[in-house]
Amino acid sequence: MGIARFAVVAAAVACGFLGGLREWPAGAQGHDAQTPLIRIQTDLVVLHAAVLDKRSRFVPGLPESRFTVLEDGVPQTIRLFSNEDRPAAIGLVVDNSGSMHRKREDVVLAALAFARASNPLDEYFVVHFNDDVWMGLPEGMFFADGPGMLAKALARARAHGRTALYDAIDRGLEHLRQARNPHGVLVVLSDGGDNASAMSFEQLLQRVQQTDVVIYTIGLFDEYARDRNPRVLKALAAATGGEAFLSGGIEGAATVLQRIARDIRSIYLIGYESTNAARDGKYRRVRVNVRSARGDPLRVRTRGGYFAPSD
């Protein structure tokens, strides 16, 4: 949306920024367009960062003092910091083109393993796509809260046709704005090919850079598929601070999804108010540096920047 005011803990509307602190009535399980939202405005840039050691193992429990944030090379003051296991809103974006027919059962089983490894308070939805894009849950149900309904949402589709991958991811980004949980994640299972979307890849990439949603991609490649495009999967993950898994195939999908579940539960939440107040719409590069207790640098995976708001 490219506006300047954003939320402290809600689904994002501009890259790295959050768009109005959203509060729900006690005990609420979700909401629709009629549910009133309270929005408290702030200019907080929010990053989700995974910290890894030399063996690519997650490093939990680090204090804020170990973190340094730079925007375009300028040090920033951290205003928000958390490493709690926060529940997330997770969308599975699943290819249902003709090449997926033989993989359908394996995808369902892998997704169930993923749900069992995730935070019990996570909420899920499914976006299916081939020539068209449609939601997996029944009409009127925005999110599933457990493996059972998730399995039904995944099993409803039949694999055929072409692939509208970009439109499907865009639909997932839009759906996350209705989530109760503020941490938004998309997990894309596809070969990266697209031959049916109205949206171009350039438009999609700019859209994901205007949110704080983290995208993980899992490459499900068919040796006969001419449109396979692993570079698309890599670019989407890199732009959002997620990770691309391109070598395991459907046989390793369950293991990969369980790793993604651990990743989501190990993320550091870092927020800062940018020292650059210009509303110029330009891309700003962000870097997060982390050191261990011994002073050794640790590897950080997060988004590389965001587009500033514009008048």
C-alpha cells in the first residue's frame, strides 16, 4: 500500500513496516470485513531475523545487546525486540497444475507433519492454483486451527491445467491481512513456473517487498516440466528473509516443512524507527549484525531492505 503509518504487531502493509496495531475482542477466533479494528499508528520498521551458527543451527536466547541494525549503512536504535515462540498465520500456496497429480498425497502428509511441529496456536489457510486461484477452506472459514481441517483443505483440489503462481502468492498476501496472529508466513510448494498469472513477477516482487511477510519456497520439480524456474523461488525467499529449498523434491518435503516450522518458532523480532524520515518511496537497504557471547559474528537471515513510504 506504500503508506507511512504502520502497526507494531500486525500483518504488514509496506515492506518492513507494520500497519496499525490490531486488537481483537477477548476470545476472538478470527474476523471478517465487518469486525472493527483498532489501529494505533507508528513508524516502526519491523524485521524477522533467523540467527544461525556455522553449522546452520538456530541460535536462541540472544539478548538485544548482541544485535546491531544498519539502514543504508547508518546505525539504528532498536525499539522492539523479542525472541518468543509467537504464534503465526501461515498460508500454504500449493501448485495444482497437471504435474502435481502424482504428488498430491505426499503433499498432504508433509503438511500434516508441518502442523504437528508448529506452534499449537498457529492459524492456517491454503491457496490452490493452476489456471485459476482458489482457497482451500470452505467459504466463510478464513483460517484452520489444526491439522484436521488443514488436511481437508489440501485434499480438496485436483491437479490439472497450467500455473498461476504469481497470482496465488498475491492472494495469499492479501488473505494474511485478515489474520489474528501478527506474524505472517507463506510456504510455497511449486516448481517456480508461471504461465497463467495476470500479475508479472516484477509486480509480485515489489508487492512482497512492501510487506513483512516471510516466504519459504519448496521446489517440487518435474523432469518433464518446461516452465520450471528455481530462480523465482530463490528470489521470493531472499526478498523476504525466508529460505528456498530446491533439492529435496517431494520425498524430502516433510523434513523440509518441519525445518521451516522450527525456523518460524525461532525467529527474532526486531523493530526500529528509521533515522531517515524522507517519504521518497526509495528502496532502503537493511543489514542486521549479530555477535555471540564470545564476540564471534553469527549468520543472520532476514530481508535485505524495504521501500520507504511516499507522498
